[in-house]
Amino acid sequence: MNARARQYLFGFIFFAFGIYQLYLHDFLEASLYMTAGTAFVFNCLAMEPRLVPYKKGLSIVAWALIIATGLLLLWLVQFKYF
């Protein structure tokens, strides 16, 4: 399995687990997992050879999602587990 396919797979797994958390009515964790999954997908889309003209925009969106995931993780740890 190549690196790009693995990132799409991780993105799908995170997104699917986020949907499962929605089913359990845990919206904070669902948003964390869905944001992380979307960040994986956008990060991989930025590396696609056919999307080179959009690389800058995709990279900006990927980094924004990575930062949002980090902030959601800190929020989750602070208010759910402490």
C-alpha cells in the first residue's frame, strides 16, 4: 500500500469513527475525529499530481484543519477528561 492510499484510508477510518461518535451523541469527539479525517484527506489531495494548480489552496485548508484538530483535542482533554 502506497503512502497516498494509506492517508486516504486513515482519513476514512477517522471520519467513520466520527460518524459512530455522532451515533453515540458525543458531538465533541465526533467533531474531533471528523476534522482529523478531513485533514488527512486534504493533506493527501495536496500531494496529488493532477491537482498541482490547486496545491497552495489545498495546503492552506489542510493546515487550517490540522490546527483546528489540535485545538479541538485540547478542548476535549480540558473539558471532558479533567
